[in-house]
Amino acid sequence: MVLALRYALRAPLILARRSRGLATIHPQTSLFSPLDTFSERHIGPDDDEASIMLSKLGYKSMDAFIEATVPPKIRIAANTIDNNSIPALSETELHARAKELGGQNKPFKSYIGMGYHTAVVPPVILRNVMENPAWYTPYTPYQPEIAQGRLESLVNYQTMVMSLTSMDIANASLLDEATAAAEGMVMAFVSTNQKKRSFLVDSGVLPQTVSVLRLRAKGFGINLVVGDATTALDDEKLRADLCGVLVQYPDINGSIKDYSSLTDSVHAVGGLVVVATDLLALALLKPPGEWGADIVLGNSARFGVPAGYGGPHAAFFAVTDKLKRKMPGRLIGRSRDATGQPAYRLSLQTREQHIRREKATSNICTAQALLANMAAMYAVYHGAAGIRRIALKVHGYTQVFKSAVESFGYQVDNASFFDTVTIDTSSAGPNTVYNAALAANINLRQIDATHVGITFDESANPNDLLNLIGIFATSAGSTSKVSLSDLQQPEKTAIPTSLKRISEYLPHPVFNKHHSETEMLRYINHLASKDISLIHSMIALGSCTMKLNSTSSMIPLTWPEFSNVHPFAPRDQVVGYDTVIRELEQDLCKITGFHAATLQPNSGAAGEYAGLCVIRAYHESRGEAHRNICLIPLSAHGTNPASAVMAGLKVVPVKVHADGNLDLADLQAKAELHKDNLAAFMITYPSTFGVFEAGVQDACQIIHDNGGQVYLDGANLNAQVGVTNPATCGGDVCHLNLHKTFAIPHGGGGPGVGPICVAEHLAPFLPSHHIRPAESPLAIDATAAAPFGSASIALISWAYVKMLGGKGLEDSSKIALLNANYMASRLSGHYNVRYTNENGRVAHELLIDLAEFTKSAGLKVTDFAKRLQDYGFHPPTCSWPISTCMLIEPTESETLEELDRFCDAMIQIRKEAEDIVTGKQPRENNLLTNAPHTMAVIISNEWNRPYSRETAAYPLEWLREKKFWPTVSRIDDAYGDLNLVCDCPSVEELASA
């Protein structure tokens, strides 16, 4: 009887779900037109639902709604973005096109090295992490109670790095090795209170790293010196001004050097030693932490992450204990929840640039969480013994190869090595060996006409080894074929005795129990079950655009013709990749209205930095290098001030009115005051307050009239596509977040891509790269390690744009605006919607202000957020951009049913808050302050709360069918920061638990 009643109550809802149409389904224009059109699957609301929402808002058409929402002055022509400018492909057509382009990439075997390797991705990790939406669709774990799985995995990553490097603490990853080195350089500079300005880079450091360092050093006024670190410090002038040194261990040519005496010398003058290294090499080499390094960094991608034409890859970054509070990036630590149980959380968040703004020296806004998790799982799967076995194989192949080529008369320049040797091939003639390798579909590192570099990795097999030796043999004139029986296995290593590793690593239980695929599979899925992702419910995080990450756009990502490409492969081998990149850049220019684009920046914040560096270079080219003032409104995105500082600009804040609009009078006054030195104005549009400001063109004109350039932050571009664009708004440069507007997954906190688009006069200044030098001599240095940044995931955005086409892109933005305004309408009778335009409309997101509840009920934003977890939703963005507000962004991918479910939850929480206001529930012991409620709390024998267990767990009926349980109660943030522990539990800790 009870079951029948419950089914009867839910039956109308079930029937309603069955009767939903497709979002934009229309009768076929032809029998031969495709049925698998993407917009029908990507856009959540169907036509009937859109009509319902429009009617609720008081509009008869979408055009009338857009007219009231977007200022007429910035609207672009209706046919600017349509299926003529960007034709739409069906899902099947997209995959055929991707296969065609993938086939144009030549599958050469790579021994180029230079920090990139062909990783072997264990299939259990490939299928269950990289290709699993439970892992790739969550957001950064700012809500730790519903993110314990990936937080635990990131702690595994930190522990792995700490253990292999022998450093005190490590963060949860940075963007790539080169930018991590730049962060290390700035840390060294700041450690001297910015009094010592010289930073020494050893000549053995990777060239892509040096290029990134040059650009970063320029912004901070650091004197970058490149030379032999073992002799450069003989210069007394350099020693007196030295803030730090960067060395590569092993270096680019493969040599393993003892830097212990250098470390002593640097420390003696108060500098820091920064070491770029290789995690697999550290399985055999004495770790930098044991010879005095202060900062250790590198690329963790050879631990099971595909090369992907340069990324995305997770850079590791570890420091000594005394530097932990200055370390950039995210840091996961252990704390405890309200019941005293251990729990993980983001630690020391006050270091973040959103809080420090112009006082920050780093704009790091994300990590490479998905890739860090893959690397961590690789270490969990293989354990210490497995990693050592892999390292010995790689080192052994390198030794066998060295001995073989020496037998043919070649000279190997480095006596010590791990996986890389530099070979003098002059005996065979200029370029002979290199060209012979190319003819055999093999890539070597070409150093010059008579030297090549060879780097082995885990993917090499015996046939690969024989083929490579055969090329050297034939080039030397040998006619005999080499077989495995001809090769002698090495009896000892080529690592200096004093630099061999003797300390243990990865002794923690997690790295020593999941070595069968069965156990690994269960561990991966156990962790995933603890986290809310898009597989559960909408994630309405404002300024984050958590839209559908479609399976169809993700599929080409792991095809070997895209995933196994080295970023420094010769240009004729990557025709398919180059076409994808060129087409995406062209489409982004059409969408933004700009002239040129680059995909090199590998995060949104990196795009901000790149755009500002382009502006500075433009001013310099005009003899106006003194222009260094950057005006930034208080409503701008939180990374903007930090990015400006990194580019060498001085931040001047601009006021906003009480209604959220920019104070144009204050802007004009400050632009005129600083007109002789004005470099740039940064504006986020629509603003982070969730409105289209009507005066944006006027604001941009003020800047141009006073000699500045306008940087338009494209974090909120999802509100603009096909409706307006940054160029029409008045911008000169903008960055885009491909992981927002263009559907790259957020990966639990990265990866991301932050391309910049620029007006024609700024195009000559777009970043170059030593592998792909720009045609313009005015180009700035590289902003990332690889020529096209995280190139492989650009495939996702390319597929997204191609499948939606111009019409689908425009429809997506319009529905995103409609969904947000519908939610604002539903919630406005219950909450204070803080900002709207003169027509009562918001943009693609809305701010609700909860300040009234602090006084009336003792409640804060956090209490509402944690209670929302009990309803199975990830909370919206909390306490930003205003400390008392929630910023809500639904995106176009959510159906009316899901929007209503979220609104119903928020309205019910409002009723629960009202019970506290009226005194029906106490201030200290209530549904909100005790949230979230775990299953353990609900089923416990003790219950001393003034509400029922049922009300705590099932406040709305649909939760009985669809319930997500947080695995920990509310976490104590202060305890975690005061008792900072950032690694895995040891055997002893687990035994005593």
C-alpha cells in the first residue's frame, strides 16, 4: 500500500519525463539530412519548455526577451553567427572529419624528449578516469563534503610528489613545467623581499622553460641570467644580487650533475635553489630534497598521461616547510568534520589571488586536477616496486643503446644519464642519422647537423630498440643486422654512485595494495562515488559555466593519432592537428569579432596574463613603454588584478554603483588622471554581478581617448555568442575559457584553455615559441611550455563548435540567458536578487544576497550552501564576488525540470531559514547549521536535534528516488589550516585510527 502510494505520487513526474521532446527538434527538410544533430542533445529545454519560461517572464518571443536583456547598442546583426559562417556537422559527420584529420598526423616513434614522453596509460585508468564523466565533470573541490574522492586522490598525488622528491610539502599541481619554473623564480624573488633581482638559469634547462621565464621576469623586473650555473657564481656582482638559481636534473642533454656544492653557494648568499626534474628518474636518482633544494618542480605526465601534442599535463611543485605558505596553487590538507572524523579540504585558501588581488604575485586560478589524478592513480597502480621496475627498464634500454652505437664508432657526449644520451654523429656525415631516422618514421632531437639527442620512455619495446640501433648502424656503413642476442644487458647503472637513490619512497598503504586491476577498478569507483558531478545534477556555479561535456566531443581525445603526438614533432607530421587548431582559431575570431587568436595560454588566468603582455608590447613598440597603469573595476573577475601585477602593471581600482554598474564618472576621472601612463582597462562582460552594463562601449571609448587598450575578460562569453561580441563592446583583446563557454570539462579543478583573441593592431604581438617561431618580429615570448598549450583538449572545443554550428551556438547563449532569468524570476519572491537591468533582467547568471539572514537568523552563506548538499546539489559560487551572496549560473544544458528542482530546493531551504527567523528552530542547532547530514549521522543511535531524521535527509519527495549522500559532515576549516597535514596517512596512522 505504501509503495503503491509513493509510486502514485511520482507517476505524474515520470510521465512528464517521458513526454519531453527534443530541445530544437523540427521535421526533416530532407530524407537525407542527418538525425544525430548535436544541438538537440546539447540544449536542455525543448521548444515547449522555452515557451513556458518566456511566458512566465512575460514575453511572446525569444527576440523580445533578448531585446529586454541585452543592450541594443551592442547587439550584432542576426546573421553574424549562423550556419553559413560556421556550418553545423552532425555527430557522425564530426567523427568522420576527426578521423580524416587524425589520419593526417603521421604516427612517428618519438625519441625527442625535452620534457615530453609517450606515456603508457594503464587501460583501467584510461577508461575509468580519463574517459569517465564522474571524474572529468566535477568542479574544483571548494565544497569538500561532496568532493572527498578526488580530494583523496589529489592527496595521493601530493604524497607521491613529496615522497619521490623528498620535499616537505607539494601542491595539487600547476599548469606545466615551464610556468611552474616561472612560479619558482618569482618565489625566489619574493623571498628576498624583492631586493635582489638576479635569477640564474643553468644552460642545461629546457629551452621552452627559458622562454617562459624571460616573459615572466620582464613583468617583475627580474634580471634573468642564463649560463653555466657551476661557474657563473664566480661573478661577485651576480652573487650580490642573486635571488635564486634554476637547474635541470638530469639536464636537457641527459647529464646527471652533482649540484650540492652549488646549493651551498646559493644558500650562502640568501638565494633559493629551484630544481626541475623527472619523477621517474627520481626512482633511481638521489632526490633533490636530499641535497638541499628549496623548490622542486617538473612534469608528471610520464606517469600515465598522454603526450597530446603538448598537454594538458600536470606540473608538480614541491617546497621546503618554510616556504609552504608562499607556495602558489592549490593545496589539499587533512582536517576533521563536525563529528571528529578525518576529512580532506583545500587548505590555506587565503593565499589565493581572488582574495589577495593586486597584492598577489601569482594568478594561479586552477590546477590540472584530472591529469594529476591520473598520475596519482598510475603511482597507486604500480606502487614503488612497479615504478622502480619501469625506471630500470627505461635506464637499461638507454644503456644498451649507448653501448651499441659506440660499437659503430659514434661518440656519446654524456657519461652519466638516466634516459637521455647526446650523440656526436659527425662520423656519419651532417644530418645523415637524423634524416635516416625520419625516413624510418622515427623522430630524434636534432641539436645541430652533427649531434642528436635520444630519450627513451616506457613505451619503447625491443623492436623499437633494434630499429633505432639499426639506423645508426646503417648510417655508419654497417651491413649486418643487429638482433637482441647481439645486445648485452648492462651490469651496472650509468648513474654516479654519489647520486644513486638509497632512500625508500611511496611506503604508504595506498601505494601498496591496489595492484590488481580488480582492486584498482574498485578503488577508482569508490572514490568517484563520494563526489557530486554532472552525472548527478546541475552544478550552478556562477562564472564557471558547468555545461554539458558531450561524449561525442570527448571521443577523439583519446584516439592515438591525437593522443600520442609529441609537441615538438616536425610540422609536416601534424597537418591534422594544425588544421584543427587553425579552424578553431578562425571560428573563435568569428565569434569574438577579432582579427587573430592564439591557443597557447593553458588557463583562463594565463590568457589574462598573455593578453596584458601583448598590450604592454604594443605600447613599447610605439615608444610608450612607460604606460603601466591598469584600471580594474571592483566588479571584475578576481584574477584580473593578479594578472596585471604579473605583467608589470600597477592596478588602480574603479568604483561601481550600488546597482552594480560601472561608475563611468570615476572611470573617466581616473583615465584622465593617468592618461600619460594609462596602459589598459580590464573589464568582465557581462560583469560578475550578472548584468549586461549598457555603458560598456562608453567605458571603452574613455580608455581609448586616453591612450589605453581595453582587455575584455571573456569568462562570461557564454552570454554573448551570436548576440554580441567583445569587439563590438569595444575591446582590443579578450581571453576565452574553453573550459566554460566551449565545453571542455572542468576535470575536478583543471585542465583549462585560455586562448586570447585580438584586434588587428595587436596581432603582431601574439606569443611565439622556439619550436614554432612567429612570423612577426614583435611577438612576445612564450606563455606556455608547448607551442599550442594544452593542444589535445582543443579538440573538444573544436568539436563543440563544429557540431553546434553558428545557429546552435547562438541558440545556446540565448537559452543560457533564458534559463538564468527564469530562475531569477522563481527565486525573486523568496530571495533578494541583487542586481538586474532596467527591465528587471539578469544576464546568464544571478546574484542572490543572503545578508538579511545573518542578523535575523544567525545564518551565513555557508549554511545555505551546506544544506543544499542535502538536496543533492553542488552549491552555487559562494561569497564571491560579494561576501554575502551566491552567484548562480544554470547554463543552456539544463532542462526546465532540473531548473525547477534546483529552485524548489532553494525555496524549501528558504522556508527552513524562516523557521529559524521566527523561532520555530533554534539558531545554534538547526537544519542549516548542522548540514550536510551524512548517512552515518542519520542512522546513528543518538539523535538530539529539534527536527526529524526524515526532514534532514528527505526534505522533498523526489529525494527518495534520487539521493546523493555526502560522505563527511561539515569540515572544520580553521582546524585544517592550524594543523596542516598534506599527505596520505601512514601505516601507523591507519593502524591507530
